[in-house]
Amino acid sequence: MADDKVPSNLAGMDQLDFAGWNTADWDGVFAEHHTADVVVAVNGQPTTNGIGDHIDAMKAFVDAMGGTPVQVKDHPIAFGSGDWTCVVGELETGGRMVTVARWQDGAIAEEYIWM
């Protein structure tokens, strides 16, 4: 059974990575694609609770990596079911990251990132 939310949520993930993350548009595109109370875990460890906390953690991560976000070049693997999506991001460095997200009303409510 096709789920109408999946294509829209995957498009949202593209916008989040390519327009929000890549340009460090924290308070605009990045914030718009997360719920106010988003819960995020990175590499299996709970890291943030709430969009403000998530943005602060991502800013600190970017600063620690030299001040410019590592660019997400492509999402060669992207799929979903119901409220969930899974995207593999290919990075400009040649690395990859995987993001599993639960969407609520067009924004990420839970996010699990592996790098």
C-alpha cells in the first residue's frame, strides 16, 4: 500500500540536508524541518532534546570540524514507510551517514543519525 507521506517526507529530508545543513541555515530551513520537541540520537547515544538543543549541538559539531558543515552531496538511498524515513547521505569527504527519522506533521520528531 502506497503511503502519501513518504515522498513528501523524503523531499523534506532533501531540503533539510541540502538547504538547511549544507548552508548552516539553523534558524530557517533546519529548524523548520524539526518539531520543537525533537529528540535526536547520534551513533546510538541520546544527544539532544528539543530543537534549540539540537541546533546548539550541530553548531558545536560544525565548529569542532573547522567551522563549515561537511557537505551532503547526495541521497543515493532513500526510502520510508508510514511516518518513518531512512536516508543514506554521501558526504563530500567520501564518507556516509545514515539518518532514520520519524515524521510528525511534516517535521522530524525523532532522529537517529549514524556517521
